[in-house]
Amino acid sequence: MRLAGRFGLLVLALAFAENLFAADITSDFSAANKLYAEGKFPAAAASYEQILKTGAASPALLFNYGNAEFKSGHLGRAIAAYRHAELLAPRDAEIRANLQFVGNQVQGVTLRESRWQNWLGVLTLNEGAILTAVLFWLTLALFIARQIRPALVPKLRNATWIFLALTVFSASVLALQAANHFSKASAVVVADNVTARSGPFDEAQSAFTARDGAELSVLDRRDDWVQVVDGAGKIAWLPVKQVEILPGA
């Protein structure tokens, strides 16, 4: 009984601490929003960033952080924030609109998403997995019903094959999403006029100059360097501290 009582107190203490933490995050978020409304964009961006460092993340927080960084003149950090927000809310029209607007301000070569990448990004990876699972179990239920009640076979034939086709299609899309997410990372340049070099060391020959906000595909990492390819197909190395690496969409 004493052990149960202590466990109950521990649960209550953890719940209380969690509520206090949530309250602090809400208060800090409101304070950052106030700074933004007052036109203090660098200070607002710093406040949003501090909230993100606690592990809290939401589309609204990342969206506002991106806006504050853009207003502060940091295209790369704004784009990275919008990209993170897009992973959490891929169908949010405001996030997509701001991402496109800021992306159009980037000078020089940058990657552009293809139509199939935009199409794959309509659902998050978790949403795609849930949809595939639901379709699978519905299809299985139809096959079971056909076995239990043979008389229903003619009535269920079309529905069974339709759901089977949808399941296969959904699973195929999910596989593409997973491959894109886990095997294809991208890097956003977060400094202006970054020198991309032919090798992972400062003395290597200059390959090209990456501008603030440029998005590049990641090929490899070595110590404090990341190998990238730009929209023109040029391959080079950039210091990790001058980019923000994002997972695939």
C-alpha cells in the first residue's frame, strides 16, 4: 500500500511538473509573439529559438520562428523553420505560401521540389502509415467475410478488389515516402556567401558559392563537413556549422 501511495504521489508530481512546463512554454510563446508584434524581430527570433531548444515544437511555433527570422533578414533560417513546420503540417496553406515566397528571394542556384515530391508530401509519414493500415484491415475483413459467408462473395467481389488495389497503392506510396524521408536529407545554407569546397577541409579548392537560403541535397558527412549537390549538379563540401540539415519530406 505504501508503495502504491508513493507511486501515486510520483505520478501527481510528474503531472504537476508537466503542467508547469506547458504553462511556461505558453508564457514564453506569448512573450515572443509580443516582441514580434512590436517589430523586435531579432529578439522574437531568439525567443522562439529558446523555446525550440526545450524540445517543444509545433507548426505554429516553427511558423512564427520562420517569420521572425525572415524579418531579421535570415532567409536560410526562415526556410529551415518552414521546412520543419511543413513536416508537421504538410497541408498548411500559409506555411507553403511563406516557404514559396521566401524561397523566391534566394539568390543563386537552389533545389526546387519536383511535382512528385510535392504530391508525396500531401500526407505525413505517420498519416500514410495509418491510412495503409486501415485499408489493409478493411481488405482483410472483406476476405474473412467472404470465407465465413460464401453467399456474400458476389456482392463483395468488387469492393474486395477495390480495397485490395487501394491497399497496394497506399503501401507503394508509403514505401516511397519512407525512402525519401530516411535516405534523402537536405541542407539549407544559413549564412551568406558560403564557399563550397572540393574537399572536406579549409584549404580545398573553391567549387562554388552558396547563398543564404540555398537548399542542397546531402550526399555524405565527414567530421564537421557535409557533402552536397546543388540544383545545377555541382558537388562540393560545406562546413556543418553553416548549414541546417533537414530530413527528407
